[in-house]
Amino acid sequence: MKKTKEEAIIDEISHYVNSDVTYIDALVIYAEKHDIEIEVLGEIVKRSVVLKSKVEEDAEFLNLIEETQKLPI
């Protein structure tokens, strides 16, 4: 089955992520490489539950947003 354009973008962004590159950095790298506005990627992030949660985790880790309360397990 063929991937949608959004799935292909998400896969490429995920390939950039490693111990030194966060999802936020990967989004910026992707935008620069493909010469598109970061706001366009923002729309894709909003629609992708997985990508949205990864970006949120990165933002919490980098203290860009307040940490959300999580239930103890």
C-alpha cells in the first residue's frame, strides 16, 4: 500500500531524530531542506497524534512548555 504524502513527511522527519536531534529540530531541518514554511509543518503536526505527542514531549523536556500532569503507574 502506498503512503500518503503526510505519512512520507512524518517518516522523513523521524529519520532525522536521534540522541542529538529532537523532533522540533527535525521539523526545522525538514522545512529548510524542502524550502517550506514551518507553519505548513505545524498543520501536519496538529493532525498527527503521534508527531504532536513527540513534539510536546520534546518541548516539556526543553522547558519550553509546562509539564503536563501524568498519572503514576
